[in-house]
Amino acid sequence: MPERNTAARAVTENSKRTTKYILLSSVYYTRLGDYGDDYFTDPVIQNHLAEFQQELLKIEDEINERNKTRTPYEFLLPSKIPQSINI
């Protein structure tokens, strides 16, 4: 039978692992340029955001077009780039 301190350390380590798993399993992300409809209310900012989103769509279309003639490279598709990581 293990000593009391050894068992207590094992329980503590298992608790730490469980806590890390719970925290990391709740990670989610939003796409680059993807904000909620009411996130920005200033019309000037909304216009700039719309332009930015259109540029991202153009970039994605260009990458997809190039991928038709080569081994697809999808890592830098704008739709797969998070704008931030939320924990």
C-alpha cells in the first residue's frame, strides 16, 4: 500500500489533469472578420468591415482556384483562420 503522501500527490495530479482537460475542451474560435450583426454600430466601421470581409472572400476564392491545379493547400484559407482564441 502506498504511503499517504504518495497517494495524496497522485490524487492532486489527477485533479490538475482533469481541470486542464475541462478548460481546454471549452476552447472555441470565431473566423477572421466574423463578428455578430450588432458588434459594431458605427456605420463607418461597418463599411470598413464589409470591405474587409469582401476581400477575405476574394482571397479565399483565389486560393480555391489555385488549388484546382495543385495539391490543395488549405491552411491559410481565411475561413479557417481564427481571429482569436477564446477560453
